[in-house]
Amino acid sequence: MPSRQALAAFCERFRGQVVLPGDPGYERARAVWNATADARPALVARCAGVDDVDAAMRFARGHELLVAVRGGGHSYPGFSTCDGGMVIDLSPMGRVEVDPARRVATAAGGALLGALDRQAQAVGLACPTGHVSHTGVGGLTLGGGVGRLSRRHGLTLDNLRAVELVTADGRRVRADADSEPELFWGLRGAGANFGIATSFELGLHPVGPAVLAGIAVYPIERAREVAAAFTDAMAAAPDDVTAGLGWFVAPPGPPFPAAVAGRPVMVVNATHAGPLATAERDLGPLRALGPVLDSFAARSYLELQAESDRHYRWGRRNYWKGLLLEGLAPEAVDRIGELVAAAPGRDCGVGLLSLGGAFGRVPEDATAFSGRGARLWLITEAVWDDPAEDPARIAWGRQAMAALRPFATTVNYVNDLGQLDQDAVRAAYGPAKYDRLAALKRAWDPDNVFRRNQNIRP
Ligand SMILES: Cc1cc2nc3c(=O)[nH]c(=O)nc-3n(C[C@H](O)[C@H](O)[C@H](O)COP(=O)(O)OP(=O)(O)OC[C@H]3O[C@@H](n4cnc5c(N)ncnc54)[C@H](O)[C@@H]3O)c2cc1C
């Protein structure tokens, strides 16, 4: 640990806030989104700007402190905190600016998706991002970024134009298609490995302000029929349609009708990224099976992007895992139904999102992200509040992954990887990409300073 004197000297020149164990704000400063990630860092450096990031980096290296970099704090396994080390917290760096003429947003390293959505929608634009607005632009973009516009506009990282970084040796580097192109390639899919991103330039597209979106709810007994119809509909759907399937136990009241309230259900959800005039027609096949509840309506895109924020609020306990699939086998549909029926409590569910479209047209080698051939992104989620339920909920999550992994592709979405498991990381990229990334890691972070992530070993 650094001496008191060294710490005092560091605090003096740091513009943001340094929070230490015992300080009044420590409990708040050390918390991350997933309450099961309950680590106690030796200090949290809440950076006010790039100079602070630089200073924090140098201090951590000078005192051989383990480093955890925090953007939005949403890493499922809690990579953005650590025991005994230093959290370099970018959350005070949350500013987003939009240039409507160039259709480009510049987001600071700790910006949240909600800020990006708000600034872009103020001028009728959007960047494809994720489903929950308090997620960080940083971790989401550096790993992928799948969401409601993926089939129309690709991943968040497909829209990345440039990144500004503070590297492990304290250099400030800009990476884009012309400057450090190999680093720019690696940042798009394995980005947390190479430095601290202090700024992202992201391309924007006209979206909304209103889009047609909603859910269609079916009793679980119709799951195979609905899954088959969903697969057919998505095979023919234009890129404007990004849709998903969800399996969960319906809450016991409105808007869920008595026929399904409190019971396992299967839900089709969809967003249309294009004009309302064509949306009714394009979403028709996904709504044609006679659901017990159909909520489709023209909605504010901005509100839609924040509608799940409360459910996925900070401070709950979570166990989430993901897989990529090439298709939806009827047996997989049966397995998912059985898993949801056997869940140990409320808020255990499985979700699928359709891929393809613009996401699938990016060549596999164009970015470090792997899995462009996948047709579906699957997530198993267990969400709960009482620590006494940890064993049962985690066991369910593990059982769900074991049951569904046989249906998955060999590669995986790295943001879904839970633990520091080297074999899983290598498999997620495939051996050729992993080796290319390892060479990049040796060039930019040979000492593996940035290892609180889905780690590429130098
Ligand atoms: C509620 C919820 C909803 C989600 N929805 C989606 C979704 O719809 N689509 C999707 O694709 N993913 C989704 N995810 C997954 C999400 O993409 C990852 O968890 C992502 O890593 C979160 O980024 P963050 O900045 O919030 O997290 P953090 O925990 O802060 O960071 C995650 C990782 O990225 C690193 N990192 C973060 N910022 C920077 C930076 N500026 N520079 C360098 N490294 C950085 C951290 O060190 C850490 O390794 C969701 C996650 C949650 C919890």
C-alpha cells in the first residue's frame, strides 16, 4: 500500500475525488451494479477528466496496485471493482456532445447509454446501444453493444469512429481507421484490455422520435408454435425489425390477463427502427398468432430505451450468462420452458434477441467481436434481493447454461462471460482471433495492467 505521504501528494493534484475505506462516501463509491460483486478496493479514484485518469494510472503503477476501470459499473461479474486495489472510476466523466451535421456523438469514458440517447434524440438521431439506459457506453461498446436497433444499424462498436485512450504506460493515443488501425480493430470487441478509453466517437442515424414497439404474450403451452412462427417471421423480416423472445413467470396482475398471470409465459417483443407507415405491416407476422396480450403501439424511442431501468435497478443480486445460437431448435424451446417452470423464484428468465441484418453483414474479421454468423443472442437471467437465496439462484443459472450450451455456437459474446476463465475467453474469440489479440496485448499492455476484464493474456 502507498504511504500516507504518497497518498496525500496524489490527492493534492487529483481534481476529482479520492475515496478511501472509512470515508463517509466509501460504501457508495465501492458499489457496482451487481450486489453480489461485493469487493473492497483500497481506494476509489473518481476522475474529473483525462488528467486525473493519467494521474491515477501512474499512481497505481508506481505502487503496483491492482487496477479496476469503471465505466457504467454493469459488468455482471464485477470486473469494474476489486479487492485491495484501485478503482479508476470514470463515472464523473459522463458528458455526451452531438454534432448533428456530421451525425457524430462524442461520449466521455464514463457516459451512460441514457445520456447518449438523450443527446442524440434531441436532434432526431440515435446510436444503436443496449436495452437499459444506466449501462455504460464504455464496457458495452468495447465488448459489443447489442440492442433494439442491431439489425438495422449493427452493434454499437460497428458505429465506433474513434477512441481516445490512456495506455498502461501513460500515453494518450487516438485509435481510428487511419491512426493505429490494428489497435482500433482490437478495441472493437476486446477493448477493455488495451487502455482506459476517455472518449468515444460514435456514428448516429435518424431514428424516431416515435417507433412502433411492444410485446405479444402467449401461454407457455404454445411455445413451440410461437417459436416456429417467430423464426419464419424473422427470416423474412426487413432490417428495420429487431425482435426477441422472452420466457418468464408473468406478474400476478395487470397488464397480464388472468389466463396467464402468475404463470410461465412466452413473450414476443419487437422494435421497428423505421417509419411508422411501414412498421404495422412489417411487424404484422410477429403479432398474428392471437396473443393473450398485445401491447404494440407507437412509442417514444427515448422512453422505450429506459422502460426496463427500474426492473434492472442497481443494488439487486444478479447471475447472468449468455450464448450465441445459429437457430432455435424445438428441443431448445422445450428445455427453456422446463427451466423457467423449475426456477427457484420470481425474476428468473431466459431472453433471446434476433441478430442478422446489418449485424450479420459485417465481415467476421473486420473487428475483434466474434459471432457474426449467429442468428440469436440468448441470455439467462436470475435476479433477486435476499442474499440467503444466492445458492439456489446461482445453481439455477448454472443449470440453465449447462442445459442450453449444447445448442450454442462455439464463439460467444465476451460481455456475457462471467468469470476469469481463460479457456472460455479463448473460445469466445476462437483461436486465430485470440492469438491476434494476444499480440496486440503484448504491444500495448505487456504487464497485463488491464486484467479486470475478459482477459487476453499478453
Ligand atoms: C442491466 C444490464 C443490461 C444490459 N443490457 C445489454 C444490452 O442490451 N446489450 C449488450 O450488448 N449488453 C448489455 N449488457 C451487458 C453490458 O454490455 C456489459 O455488462 C458491459 O460490460 C457494461 O459496461 P459498463 O461500462 O456499464 O460496465 P463496467 O462494469 O464499468 O465495465 C465493464 C468492463 O469494461 C471495462 N471498461 C468500462 N469502461 C471502460 C473504459 N472507458 N475504458 C476502458 N475499459 C472500460 C471495465 O474495466 C470492465 O472490464 C447489460 C448489462 C446489464 C447489467
